[in-house]
Amino acid sequence: MARRSVLFSPGDRPELMRNAPRTGADTVVFDLEDAVVPEAKAAAREAVADVLGDPAFDPDCEVCVRLNPDPETAALDAEAIAATDPRLDSIAVPKAGSAGDVHAIYDLIAARGYDCPVIALCESAAGILDAEDIAAADPVDAIAFGAEDLSADIGATRTEDGVEVSHARQHVVLAAGAAGVDAIDTLVTDIGAEDHLKSEAGFARQLGYDGKMAIHPTQVDIINEAFTPPPEDVEWAKRVLAAADAAEREGRGVVRVDDEMIDAPLIAQAGTILERHEAAERD
């Protein structure tokens, strides 16, 4: 399953939630946390439960719900959702500061019969510093970097080039790589800044991220394109892997492709490109 684009929809907007899968996003997240003001939480739970429990709602994408971070409110979220026999593929745990935070929210859903993988959001100083343990927690299938909340937490001033969060951004992708889970990059809040989004998504892919969060449907295509390997890269990867297989069969340790000597890291890179291409093709 590819998670190139992870689109958030407010939990109190049922029409947006129902339309979200039609945007082409790989993952849609129905948000009960930041996108919903406190006085609308109860209504949002009902709206999310209604959509997830509707037998007609069966999209070809991952369906995720972002619960609230405090266990008391998250318990209300979980109770409302589980009551409807929901279409639920994963949950998002916001402001995860430790592996214990992940388990506390995951257990609320698991206790109601839903063994859902977790997308854990590392968006605080504590979450960044503990990203390795969070990524390695058993329920976690992906970790996401939240630059906006992190900046607020540490008092940083957000800039377009993101230098103030660059260390944290790279730390999260390293933690994901070490644990073997997906890494999802931070969102771009300026919906109209398409060139900036394209640049940010491309840079995130270069860093090793598997996908990027979106807050508006118009961002989805740009993100999907950035995280889908171009045809020339796919063809290169196929040639590399074919040459590596031939060399192994023939007992040769040297692999040469397009006048380039290919070593183990490049073979691994080719494998990653082909995996992302095949995942995108399946989705």
C-alpha cells in the first residue's frame, strides 16, 4: 500500500469526508482533533461514525481517523466510532510524545475489536526526541512529521525554507527507516502555493519520505506526482535489478549498467524505486 498523499478532512464536515476518496489520495484521514473545535467534538464523532458505518462507503483508499490525544476524549471518539461497525483501516495518534502515548490511544480501539495499524504524528519536542521508540512500537505502521505543531511547541518561527525544523524533519525519516515503517512529511499550509508544495514534496522524497500530508484536495495530485517514480527511474531500476540477478546467477560480484558500476546501495535504491512504482500502480 502506498501512502504518497495523506489527506485530512474535518470530522464535522460529512460532505468533505464522503468526497475525500474521490480526490485520488492514497489515505484519507477523518480528523476529530485539530480540525474540530471543542464544542463541535460530539457532533463530529456522530458524523464520522455515520460515514464509516455506511455500507455504501467503501472507497479504494486507506481510511483513517485521527483521534484526540488525551485518553479521556479519545475514549469517547473510540466508543462512537466502534458502535457503527466502521470501515476503518488505521488510526492516527496526534502529538505522540512516546511509545506509551501510542499504546494508550491504540488500546482504546483494540479493546473494541479493531486491531488497526497506527500513523503516529511526531509533532512536539518530546515526540521528535523519542521518534525511534515511537516508530518501533508494535502498532505503528507509519510516523508523520508535524512541523507546525513542533514550531509552536519550541517557539520557532516558521520560514519558507524550513531551516528551523530541518534537523527534526531528518530525524523523523531516519527513525522511520530504522524501524521499517512509512515516513510521512509535514503539510504545506498555503493551499495556493502550488510551486512551493511541488518543491517541498520533491525535497521530502529526496530525504527518504514515502509521502506527504495534505489539507486540501488540490494538493493531492501534486503530492502523488512527486512521490511516484518517473518512468526513466523505473526503467533504470528494472535494468539494475535484472543485471544484479544475472550477476548473482553467474557468480559475478561486479554489476555494470549504462556504463555505471553498481554496488549494493544502488541495488537497494533500485529496489525501493520499483516497490514505490508497483505500490502506486496497485493503488
